[in-house]
Amino acid sequence: MKLNVDLSLFYGSTGAFGRVSGELDLPAIPQTGNTISFMFSNNDVAPVIVNGFDGLVTVAGVRFAPQSLKTPVTLDLGEIVLHTREDARKVMTYLEEGFGLFGDEYQEAS
């Protein structure tokens, strides 16, 4: 079952790094509080190892839209908070390359 996913990446105590979104193919619609495993990618991309990301992300919310949409269910996933901006970049790249998701890195404030 194709589902939309949406999650935010942060680093440090206040740094918003970006957003990751796209479609995942899951066997069922998870409920709020369930966990999705990103431990093993859909292809040969090696798992990323950084502090703050163990590969498990909690479903924070489930949104349903009218059936006329291609994928009428969106999963709002829990925030991922990493230690550094570089760690957040590694996780975003892993989710893009390993799961076909789209990363939107925010511009760094000057």
C-alpha cells in the first residue's frame, strides 16, 4: 500500500535542518505510535550510523484525504534530532538514496 510520509530533521538544540517526504510502500496503514524501520534500505545503500538515529521512526499522526488523490494517506513521522548539521545531512541522504524519499534542506541562517 503506497503511503505518503513526512518528517522533519533537526540538529543540536535549536537547528532546523530540513524536511523529508515522499511515498513508501507498506503492508498496512500504521497507527499513531507505531514504528517504521528505516534500518535496512530498499536497495544496496549501507545503513547510516550517527548519534540520534537508530533507524526507527515513530508515527506521530495519520491523515486521510479524499479517495480522488493518488495516495490518500499521509503519515506524519516523529522528528529526528541529530547532534550536528552534518549528521542530519547524512540521514537525509540515506533516506533519499535508500528509500527514494525527497529531502528539502533548509537554508542556513546567516
